[in-house]
Amino acid sequence: MGRFALLVGVSEYGNGYESLPGSETDLAQMQQVLEDTNMGGFRVEKLLNPNPQALREKIENFFRDSIKSEDVLLFYFSGHGVLDRLTGSQLYLSTSETRKDGQQLVESSAVEAAFLHRHLANSESNQKIVILDCCFSGAVANLRQKGDSTVNLEPLKASGTAILASCSSFGVSYQTQTETVGSLSQSIYTRYLVEGISTGAARQSNNDWILTRDLHEYTKLRFRTEREAEMEPQIIIMASEGYEIPVARAPRGEPKVEFSQIVATVLQENRQFKSEVHQCLIY
């Protein structure tokens, strides 16, 4: 079984879009935990600031070149997510050439999420993970093309496919600002992903692996407890097996790992307690 990851980050843009220097940090940190043989164990390919054609070719080749059903494929994207100008519901992944004409997206300068879905569906792999850290990333579930024709989901439902999105269809995704000399801006969502993997705090099961559902629950908990749910991470499962895809091994036996897992449990209990108190006050 092979484990392969394609990591894409876009920090530079055309007219109308602000730069996102944190996307470079995101790529470096995700590569570190996913490539580590003691954690992700993925063979990682990194793509920074591609143009639309380069991104399309990489996506197509990445999912097409897998010829074994047992291969685990992980696609990660950090950058601007953009909604189309006609319906406002279809997601586009930005590129280094993504720009606006007035207030409208130049659609040819970005890559539509439907393109990603088609190649997900055609891949031979039975275990596929997509992580989108961008604004409106939850809109990846809006599988409708021009003319309102529905994309066929049956090929995706036939295998384990999980999509982790940093926010809802109309939510925004945040990057931290550089505050001091030597500090780096970074996406908050990716920071929690890396934290959950590297410390092992995201693991919820008794086995050695952090599963897709574990990672999703951990990031959702971190936003709810630390940031008052200013973002609401989403998980989109195309089949029940998608919840069980192993993302990374969880470190065991290290003091910082055990501490992180205890803290995660306490945060969850604190969240439940606050909810119960709130309900008591209402009633």
C-alpha cells in the first residue's frame, strides 16, 4: 500500500485578491507531519503558486497515476476559495493568476471544484482524503455544474472518500498576522490540524492512528473552545468508510502527547458543561 499526498499552497494573486503569506507556512508544516515516517508516512509532492494549467495537470496526474485500490491519497489546499459569479454557490480553488475583473472573478484564472471531484471519482484508490483550507470550502459539497445539472456522486460513494473543509459554504477562513520579527503568519485551521497530528491530541480511538473523523472533531473542538466557533469546520463523507481513513500515526508515551490529550478531554468536558449551564439559565 502506498501513501501519497499532493499539497498545494497559493500565496500570490492577481488583481483584486490580497496575498496570503501564511499559505507558505501551511505547506511547510503540513509537509513536515505528513512526510514524517513516524506520523503520516506519505510520499509528499508540494506545489506553491501554480497557474491554472499547472494546478489542473497536477490534480489530474495525482489521481490518475494511482493504480492500486489500497493506495491512500491525500490532497491539501491552502489559499483563497472563491464562489462563482453566476450562482454564488460553486467553489473555485485559486491560483497565482486568480484575479477579478471589477468585482467579478475571472473564472478561467481559477480551478473549479467540479474538476477536482471528477478526478476523485475516477481514481482507482479506495481511500481518498481532501483537505481544503480556504474561504467557502464547505461549498465543495455543492456539486452542480453550469446548467444546474447534478454531478454523479455514485463513483465517490463506492469508496471511502472524506473531505475536510475549514469552514461552511458561506464561511470565511482566517490566517494569523505576523506580529513580531521572526514570527510567521499561518492559517488557524491548518495550525490546529498540525497540532492535532504532531502532539497526538487528535486521536480519539484506542489504536495507533488518527482517523479522518478524529482530526475533524479535534479542529472543531479547538475552534469552539478557543475562538468561540468563529469558524465551523465541516466534514463531508461520501461513504461511511471515509470516517475511518488513517491520516497519521499518533505519538504515544511522550509527556507532551499525554498532556495534550488530557487537555483536549478537559476542553471537551468544559464545552459540555457550559452548554448545560446555558440550558439551565434558559429554562
